[in-house]
Amino acid sequence: MSFQAFMNDPKGYCMIHEMQLNGSGANLVPAAMTRAAPVANAAHGTSIQFTHNANVEMTMNVQAGAKTSHANTTVGGVTRIALSKVRLANKRQVTYVPAVGGAFPNLRILPWSGTDVTFMQLNGGANFAVTGPLTGCTVSVVRHAGGLWFFHANFAGGGGMAAINHATKRQMIQNAGAIVGIPLAANYFYCEYGPGHTYNGLGFVWGRARAGGVWKFYVHSIEPAAILGNATDDSKWAEL
């Protein structure tokens, strides 16, 4: 199974795979994309804009056999059932890393940076976009002046995944958007994931263009073992 199989049927692929992305995407510069000079961000870190200029792909570097962990896990004496494991108890584990090249001119990969917000416009013939992994990160999309913009913010301080951390990363995203003329009051969509929207766990975001140019964005989240036994959850968080 390849990343092409995932792009062809993301929901079906994630039903039988526990899927992870690895690597920051920095290896795509400069061969496949340009990285603008970082701009100081008043909320935290810097804002970094990326622009694609050549084909990129995701290549598989890890593939493990059927999982053997149990569907049930006990937390505080209460047994919880990981429903995704009940539906399909033996998901195959796969990990993909970004690479230059490939046969997907419409694929966009948004790199991330540990203390900054990265962003790009999903322009040209783009019809599929990914970013990750997510471990407390905030991802966002917004439409402005006919364009669609994709953001990935990181901030390790301020209580880790606490609410103040979420607020800081949202402000980072809005400040980055202002660089390209997006007003602070624009209708930003923010990805929320993990149990109780705590952003706890591991995952990645993907989106694809549908009929009429409408984009739909989803998150593939692997829940923490202590909470839901590493169950996976796939949910839509934006349609615009």
C-alpha cells in the first residue's frame, strides 16, 4: 500500500491503517519549494511562508504488521472500549516521510518548525494537502481574496497543551496571515483533536479539493495509550 492509495481513498485507508507522518519537511527546500525569510511574530517565534515549485511525495519508511494491542483499556478502574479497535482490531502501522519528486503535481506538503508558524497558499492545481505530525500543534485554514491558506503553529511553552498555549498559537496564525493581507477577523478554521479537544495524542492533517473547488480537511488522530489504548480517530474539522 502506498501514499497514492491513501490519496485515492483516505477514509478507507485510515480504517485499516494507523498512519503517521515523520520529518519536518525541511528536506524539501530548495529543490521542491522556497522558504521565505522568517518574520518576527509578536505572539511567539517567527512566521515562515513556503511556496511549492516542484513535485513532492510521501514515501513509506515504516510498515509494521497487524497490531496486537487490546481493544479494551482500564483507566481509574473503569474499562473503556476503543471503538475503532472494535471495528477493526488489527490495524497496520505505517509511517510516511516527505520527499522531493514523485508523480503528484497537485500534492502540497506544509513543513513545520518547532517554535514557529509555517504557512502556504494552496494555489495552482493543488487538490490534496498534508501536514504533520501533530503533537499539540495547531493547524488552521482560511479563505481570503479567492485564495486558500494553510497554517501549522508550534509553541512548546505556556503549559504545553493548556488553553493558554492554544490561544498563543491561534494568535501566531493570525499574525502570519496578516503578512499576506488576511484580516485578523477573517473566518479561520482551527483543527481540534484528542480526547476532549486537549490536542493530546499524535496525528496529522489532510485535506482535499472536492467538486466545485470546496476543500474538506480532516485529522487522523492516534489517541494516547493511557486514555483510549492508541485508538485512531478520523474527523472532519473544516469545509470551505
